[in-house]
Amino acid sequence: MIEILRKRRSIRKYRDKDIEPEIVELLKEAALRSPTSRNFRPWRFVFVENRGKLEALSKAKPSGSSFLAGARLGVVVCADEDESDVWIEDCSIASIILQLVGESLGLGSCWIQIRLRMHDDSQTSEEHIRAVLGLPESIRVESMIAFGYPDEEKAPIPAKELEREKILPS
């Protein structure tokens, strides 16, 4: 697992190659196996492969989401906030589980922050996504993850560049 974590980087350019259905199914399984506080499982996942919807979702924010249009899969990670007071944490855990499993399957990915972001001056990114996907207002959108076969290479961050001072003494 540490090798997957060492290798994983944010990938924003993807090859023109569909993701096999069995790989998508493994990602769905990974999402549903994600840890969750008190096993409440408030999260919901929307797996989007439709190119038109990916294009529309890529416009969720003025910057930091456009690369989703070039992905072959977008996963919208959302939750019913009434089911758990820690839905944000549960969705965040599920998001990184999805990315690590994707990496282990040869996919590149990049996380897209949605919660507390704006689509434009009058609409939140969440509202934009709910409109594109027809989601009810009770569903809160935490993030989206773009997936595809990488069309860029990024070297792992060298161990010497890790900010060891972020580990506080006990």
C-alpha cells in the first residue's frame, strides 16, 4: 500500500481510452467498502461516464475542474447530511479510497473540491452539480474525482521533500 501512496499523484490529462466495465465495478465496490463513522454510510456515489455530463460537470467551478471534461469517468461523492453529523469526513475518506484503488488499477485521478465552492456569482458548485445530475436538495456534494488512463507522467515526491516538521512531537 505504501508504494501506491508513494506513486499516486494528481493526474489531469487522460488518454483517449475507455475504462473497462470491470474496473468501474471494482471502483464501485471500493466506494461502498469505505470506512464510515458508526457505520452510518451517509455517502452516495454517482458514477458518470457520459461525455456530455462530464463536460457539464467540468464547469462546476471557474477553475480547478475543467480537466474532468477529458476524463473517462467522474465520480461525484455526496451524502445525505441528515444521516450523519460527520458526512464530510466519511465522504473524504471514500474519496481517497477511490483514488488509491484507482491507482492500484492503473488509473490516474484528481480530486475536485466542491463543498463551499462557487460555480458563479449566483450559484454554488453544489447547486450546479445537483442541476446537472437531477439530485435532490437533501444531497450534499463534497467532491468529484476525475479518472482515466494517464496521459502524463509525474515523478513521485522525493522522500527528502516530505515536510517532516509537520509531525509534531508527542
